Amino acid sequence: MSRAAEILAELVAIPTHQAGPDGSSGDERRICDHLAPLLRARGADEVTIGEAPRTDGRPGAYIFARWGTPRRVINAHIDTVPANAGWSRDPWTPHITGDRLFGLGSADTKGAIAATLVALETVKPRDVGVLFSGDEEAGSCVMHAFLQAAAARELRQVIVCEPTARRAGIAHRGVISQLAKLEGQGGHSSKADFMPKPLVELAKLAVALDEIGRARLHDGPAGMTGLCLNIAALHGGVAFNVIPQRGELEWSLRPYPGFDRDGWNREIAARAAAIDPKIAISVAIDHAPFQCNALVDLVRPFTQSIGALDFWTEAALYAEHGIDAIVIGPGDIAQAHAADEFVMLDDLEWAVEVYRGVLGGAGAPS
């Protein structure tokens, strides 16, 4: 077993999953406590563990190690999604079969953490940092807390570790989840001809939203056209003979870089008002798109290709704070969040070389 695979196996065995349907939840602070001596042993000038509530209100954490005054940082997230149905073995018991290491988080993104730790064994960083942070799979509350901390003030460049199949990501869509709510009177279905019907009005809005999505299939830059508009749920029914008192419509879209968000808000508000002025719209998730070309030369020697990714990352949060970012890491997003998640062993070794170059090859920016 390679050094990276050995470390990864240790990390997979520490559950850090977001709360699942059964209510179970992993422990982000525990893995930070495990990582702290490993980072100190690699010569960090300072290792700090920070705590912040996760999106679900449970405790979350991050660990930040610095060598000098960090201008460049490698960042991977420590949390995972809950174990999907269909695992053939225990998700937290890592195992190697052939050229693959299986385990929850092996690709997304504990493999990147292991590769970073191995890279640090043979390089002497200067003015760089390593950040392993929680809550990425939910609402990024931990990352928001870190970006407000003093340690983030001098950052200029960030390498965000996600499973990119050896591709460097310089752009990706955002994620917006919105809700529309409508209150009525509710009552007996024998009065349905003469009473407000919240679900009907919200169903009209759902059709209007779908029409907008279909009309914009060709909007956006090459490779990211369309809104990916999804009508996710219509809630509110109680029984066949009850007029619902309230209804709720949920939808999402994935805006491309350059998306006119203000224009979108105006259009949706107008469509809703035309159906029923009492429809109230709110936002549940609001992740901005990402685009940055500044760090291409830093990783070009290691990549098979450079371009847009089809999934959201916390690179967008760094960009919002004026920090240049690029996304690159071991594994394939096709394995992330799936049963029997795995990472290729040679991907781990490739990532070690990438992070060696990032941490020590070119030095940190001035």
C-alpha cells in the first residue's frame, strides 16, 4: 500500500458525513484532531483548529496550517455526504481491490487530503497554507466562517481540491434553490369551487418556470448553455377531501458565469404576481457561479485538460472575496456521492505530484 493510500484509509475510517435520514452525523472536529499532529510533524509554523456551526446547526470545524504568511492555500473539505443506498460493504471500512481504494469520501475529497499530506513530506513550503474545512456538502457555513477569520486576510491564491479526473477547473455554474409559498383558507372539498386553491396557483407558477427554462436553453457561454431549471417539489396536500390551506413550490437552477441574477429576480417576481400577488418567494440556497483563469500556468504541467466543470465548488466563495482560485484533485466526480465510492490509486500518486508543485515548486505569490 502506498503512503497516500495508507493515510487515506485512516481518514475514511473517521466518519464525517452530513446528517442522513437516520439522523446520524459524522464528527468534523474528530478528524481535525487527527490531522493536527500530522500537519505539525510536517513542519507547520502554526496549526489552528476552528469551530463553527454547520448548516444543520450541528458542530462543524476546520483545520488550518501555515508556513510563514500564507498567500497560497490548498483547500480540501473534510465532510462527506451521508452513505448512499447500495453500498456492498461498510462505507467507513476502507478496502483496496485491484487499482482502487473504496470508502466514503475516498474521492470526495479525503484522497486530496492524503495526497497533500504526502506532498508535505518532501517539500518545504514558504508562505503557503493548508486548509481542511467542513460543511462543504451542505451550505458552506464553515467556509464562510474561515473567510471571516484573520488567517484568510492575506490569501491571494487557492487550489480547491475536488475530484476533477485530472482536469483543471476554471469555471462552473452556481446553484440557486428557491421557494414559493401561498396561503389560502383551507376547508372541505365540497366548497372547492368557491375557495382559493394554493396548489393550483403554484402549479401555474411551476409551468411558467418550466417555460422560462425551455426558452433559455441556448443562453450562456459555450459548454454551459441553459439554466438547468428543475421543478423539484409541490407540497401542501393533506387528503383528497381537504382543500389545502397552504402550498409550497420548490425549484432550482444552475446559473452560468455572467448570469443576470437581478433580471431573473424581476422576471420571477412578475410571473408570480401575475398569477397571484400573494405568492411569496424566498431563496434557500444561493451559490454564485465561478470563473477564473489566473492560476492556469500553476497547474498546467500536471493536467490533461483545462476548462469548465459541471458541478459547484467552494472556489466560487473565494472568488467572491477577491481570491484567485482553480479546482483540481484526484478522483472522478462520477464516483462522488455514489455507493461504493472509490479513487484510483494512481490518481492519488498523480495528486501528490500536483500538490508538491503547488506547495513548493514555484513559491507563494508576493
